[in-house]
Amino acid sequence: MSSTTAMSTVTVRKLTVRHRRTAVLDAVDLDFAPGVHGLLGPNGAGKTSLIRVLATVAAPSGGQVELFGSEVGAKSGHRSRAAVRRRLGYLPQEFGYYPGFTVREFVAYVAWLKEMDAAAVPAAVELAVARVGLADRIDARVKTLSGGMVRRVGIAQAIVNDPDLLLLDEPTAGLDPEQRVEFRALIRELGSTSTVIVSTHLVEDVAAACTDVTLIEAGRIAYRGTTQELTALGGEDTGADGPDGNPIERGYTAALRAHRAAVARR
Ligand SMILES: Nc1ncnc2c1ncn2[C@@H]1O[C@H](COP(=O)(O)OP(=O)(O)OP(=O)(O)O)[C@@H](O)[C@H]1O
């Protein structure tokens, strides 16, 4: 076993996900250790499909997925998946909630689903809600909140059990700029002890919050590197793509083009 594997929270080998006949993830190998990891890629690249498998809500079509050293693939038992779920936090892209619940009731309900110790729940709910900046709305009904606030409730329910693995699918969608800045600070803090995997369309989320980047394109890993490496790949602005474009956006484009050229040569 390599040292990377030994330290990893997530180990994925030859992961394939198919929707009908189409492979939307094609024999992907990945490892993730504690820290904040950005998942980037064009629309339809397979980011959500990967996160759903890691969250144990979708079964892979092939390959192995180990979380905290336990296999959670199609052949795993209900018990081992339940034990893993207690250590997971997941914010889906389409986040469903009960509109009649208050924020407190909803986050407590998720804590109950995760089988948290009942005595620990009230304080854990208050802490999670405070961490997303909603302490003053804790007894408001979710249906009375704005879209950005509902998104923050989604983040609160994902972190209520202080997860070792936190999976966030487009968490900054619908947040205003100030909330995004606060959110990035929160995930940096969470990433100091947990493994945080964030799918995003915003390259600036990655620049501000992530230690490294995995770029997915058409079901394959197009690039992996630190945020600094991706930024360095952007090099100087040549003006080729117009005057805007910051270094990390240029790095993203350069990595994607290099991958496409390599695929075309095969
Ligand atoms: N339930 C499904 N049935 C059929 N095809 C699906 C299903 N879910 C996803 N797909 C297809 O799988 C591919 C990967 O989708 P996925 O949502 O994983 O990509 P993504 O990188 O998260 O995209 P986006 O950035 O647009 O959210 C897409 O081509 C999508 O149309």
C-alpha cells in the first residue's frame, strides 16, 4: 500500500458509472486525504456522478470505492454503509427540505437520520447553524428564507455531525459575494481536520479555498495538481483569449486543452 493510500480518506480505483449505456465516469482512479479539494470541469463532465457515489447515494457500475478503509461499492453491506454515513456530510446539488420545518427542526432531523447521540444533538445543531451565519434565523421556517439562506441551511445540515468527509456539490450557487467569502473561510477551517470535496463552476472558489484541484472532462481525470500548480500553468496573460481571465482561469483552460490534445493523439 502506498503512503498516499494509507493517509487517504477516499480511495477510488477504476470507478465506472454508467447511465444507460453511456459511461459518465470511465475507470477513474482518485485518492483524497484531509484538506479542501476542488472538483472542476465543464457541464456534464461527471462531477455530480462522482460525488453521488462518494456520498453512497448511487452505486458504481464498476470499480472499487473505499471510504475510511471500508468498501462502499455495490457489494458492500447495509451495515458498513450505515457506519460510513455517520461520518459523512453531503450537500446535494438539488437539496430537498421540508419547508414547514424550522431551521433548528430540519438540521436536528438530519442529525437524527445520521444516528447522532441524542444528547449531543441540540448543541451540535446550534453550532452548525451558527457556523453558517444563521443563528438569528434558527427558529424561522425554512420556507420563509431566501435562496442563499436555504443553501446555508443545506451546508449546516451537511456539517452537523462534524463529518470526516464533507461532500459539497455546487455549494456557492445562490450565495452572494459576501456569503461566498464567509463560506470559503468556513471550508478552509473544516479542511484543516476533515476531507472536504467541493464541486464548483467558480474557479475563484478553488483559488480562494482549495489546496488542490481535480479537473474532470467527459468522465476522465484531465488534471490533478495543487491550486498553485494550476495557477502557474496559466502563465502570463498573452491576450489570446481577450484581456480578462485571471491566472487560475487560464490554467484551467490550458489544462483542459492539453488533456483534449492528448486524447486526440491516442
Ligand atoms: N440519471 C441520469 N440519467 C441519464 N443520464 C444522466 C443521469 N445523470 C447524469 N447523467 C448524464 O451524465 C453525465 C454527467 O453528469 P453529471 O451531472 O455527473 O456532470 P457534472 O459534471 O456534475 O455537470 P454539471 O457541471 O452540469 O453539474 C451528463 O452527460 C449527464 O447528462
